[in-house]
Amino acid sequence: MLTQFESIRRYAHLPLRERVLDELADVLFSIDTILGSLDTEEANGILWIEPEVKRLYDEINSLMRRMSQ
């Protein structure tokens, strides 16, 4: 099992493209979490952001696809 330090060191040695894709995947996960939160009653006051959040998701997803080619 890798220690946290070893994991960080290995991550740092990944090619930049892979690190950027990894970080963008984290952003997509966060956006997906936000979209799930907007499906609750509590979100009624901020539902106006949903189209923009979906647009961000689509743009980042498209960017990741282009970077993966």
C-alpha cells in the first residue's frame, strides 16, 4: 500500500495532460454534486443557476474529450 507521500510523488510525475484531466474530472464530479443538490426543495431560491451549471459541465466535458484525443 502506498503512503500519502508516495501517492503525491507519483501524481507529480504524471504527464501534465494526465494531471489536468484528473483535476478536470474532479471539477465534473463537483458539478454533478451541485446538480444533484439543485434537485432538492432547499434549492428553490437558486434554481436559476442550473442552466449555467449544466453549461459548465458540458464545456468541461467537451474540453476533456478534446484533450483525450
